[in-house]
Amino acid sequence: MAEFTRQRGKRQEDGGLGGVLDVLLANARLVLGVSGAAVLAIATLAVKRLIDRATSPRDESDPKAEQKTLEESWQDLALIKATPKPPKKQRREDLSEPLLSPARPPAPEPRVCSAPSEPPRVEASPPRCLTLQEKLLSHYSSRLAVPEVQASLALQLARSICTQLQNFLRSKCPELPFGSLFLSGPLLDGLGVLAADHVHLMLPVVLDATLWSLIPGDDTVVRNPQYWMIKRTDLEYFPRGRSPWDRFIVGRYLSSNALNETLHKMLVASINWPAIGSLLGSVIHPVVASRELKLEVKHDQVKLSITLFPVVEMEDKVLLAAPPEGLVENLWLESFYRAEVSKVEELDTGDSGARQRCLRILNGVCKSRPALHKLSGSPLTHVVLHLSATSLDWAEESLADRFQQVLEELVGYLEKGVLPSYFNHKINLFCDLLEEEIDEMGFMLYKAISEPELLLTEK
């Protein structure tokens, strides 16, 4: 009876434990799937056997019972260890990782064989270093070429404004013998233009050679051969009023400053620029605060600055009403621009040279760097003209050599602080530069002699 009770209690325990296991396995099938539930069932069966042997009474009369129990336990433990582990549940942070290809069943031992040879890799050849000649030509074609549409539109606007201004002066000041206005500047000759944004408007002042004479700058108070004075002569025989320009005399000299002030008042207050601008499809404003006679023109496709220069041509001299800053207001600046352009074109035509191309590159470099801005224009042109007297090879193939040689010549002139004019060796084109400016220019160009490519980079 006691044995029956024990067996019954055992069956009840087994039944209760089995029910729990059935529930666990059923839920495991839902959660883990069929394969996961099978693994869990095997492990649970092994654990159940261990529990049964631990709770059931051992037969004392059987000496091999203990050994059998241990052997069965090891077998069960081995069974547990041999069961494959269920797949690890994927973590939330693993979802952001790239998906891997599905696991493949373990492959049999691979046979020893030679691995297939990989196709040979074609190594990219390193970029070829451009020579200075190639860099200069690339810089010229990519950064210094002005779009034809913009250049044409800018010149068209400038000519229209020139015509309007000419008509105004003839109607407003018929007594003043102004000549025909004409355009000038880099946009027309192309020596130093980077953009179609600036034009010079030349206003000829026609003088009677019997009433006026030129005084060289060496004989003036400034002792500067670059500036001239225009003197009214024979006032005893031809009193004031005989010449229409006598109204601009200051101390018996034609005052460039007085003429500029009169023209400035006309540009600012007397001309209906809004009406002219509407006819040209643009907006025109005179620059009030400038010492120069300037107009700013804004169009949908271009912005243009026009500078008006009264000019006197006498005795083969071209003098501009551009006096230096200071108290002296009767000085006229001698301009060599027309002679510079003509001489460079003549030399290039004679030997098919690249002087104009070299000057465009040099002017572009100087205008793009504030420290070198004052070297652009006439100073560079005169250096090239001086160099042309000693270096005869100006072919396009020698552009790099001539470019570097111009830099060396510039450094030499800056060290001396003197750049003589090609047309008048008495004139020092560096006379208006400060010592600090000369030092800064010289240092920058001295570094560029060893690495001229640095000047071609954007600034």
C-alpha cells in the first residue's frame, strides 16, 4: 500500500510536471518556432531525468546503481551539451546593421586545390604634372577670356552713353570746343581686362596752339617729368576771353582741377540719367563722392563703370586732366597708354610674339591680388617693353620663360625703387609707391620666382 501510494504520488508529480512541460513546449513552439521548441524539449527531457533519479529512492541492494546513475547523468549532460543552441534573438540595435547572407550548412572538408587566380589589377596612372607653360595657357583660356556677349553689350552701352553725353555737351556748352568723344581702355585692346566692367571715355579739349604752350614737369614746382602744365601765352596781345578756355585759368595756367569740377557738376546735376537709362534698359548713376568723373551703369547682364577723362593733345603729347592729390591743381598727367598698346602690337606683329598674352596673364595676376594691384597696367607694359629690347624670343612656346623673366625683372626694379618709362627714362613709374608697398610687392614676387604657379591660384 505504501508502495502504491508512493508510485501514485510520483505519477501525480509526473503528471503535474508533464502538464507544465506541455504548456511550456506549446508556448515555446509559438515563440521559438519548431526547431527551437525541439531543442528545448530535448533539454527539458534530460533535466527531467536528472530530477527523477535524484528524487526516486535508490535500491541499496544493487551495487551498480550509483555507477549507473552517474553514467546516465553524464549521458544526459552530454545530451544537453550536444543539442545546438537556439539562434540568438536579434537586438534592436542590430537592425541598423547591414543584412548578412543566410547561413549555409557546414561544408565538407575542402579539397586541396589551387585558388583561381584573380584578374590582374590595372593601376591608375598618377596624374601628370603640368608644366608652367601648360598652366599659363590653361589659366589664360579658363579665367581671362571675357564672354563675347558681355563684352559686346558693355561696348554697346558705353557707345550709347557716349553719344548722349556728346549731344548734351554740344547743346549745353556750345562755346566750348570739345572734340568727339571716343572710347578707350583694356576692354577695347584686351591687354589687361578680366571682365567687361570698365571703359574709359576720352573727351578731347581742343586748344589753339597760338594761345597755349606746354611747360615740362621738370620746370614746374613739383619737379616731376610725368606732369605738365598748360600755360596761357601772349595775354598782352590776346587778353583773357580770347580763348573759350580762359574761364578755367588759374594763375595763367589751364587748371585741370577747375575743368573737372565743372564737368562733375554737369554729370551730377544737369543730365537726366534716369531717362537715358530707361532708353538703354539700364540704370545709370553718377558717382558723387569720387574725384574722378565716373558713371555706374547697371544692366541685367552686365555692370559697367565709365570714367571720363578730359584730354589735351599738343606737341605729340597726350595729357589727361588727372592731377595728383595735393594743393597743385594745374597739372596734367602725360599718358603713354596709346603708345604702349601700339608698340606692343607692333612688336608682336613683327615676330608673331606672345607679349600681349603674357601681359594679359600678368595683369590678371596683379588685379586679383590687392598687394600687386598698383603694378597692373602701365608698369607691367613698360617692363615687357624693356625686356623686349634684350630678349628677342617671344614666341608662344617661350611664354613660360618670358613670364618668369618678367617676374625677375620686376623684383629687380622694386629693389631699386625705380622703373623708368620706356618712352621717357626721366619718368619713374614707381615714384608714387610707398616704401611699405614696394617691400610687400617685392617680397611676394620674390617668392613667386621659385614657384610662379602660386600666382595662378585663386585668391
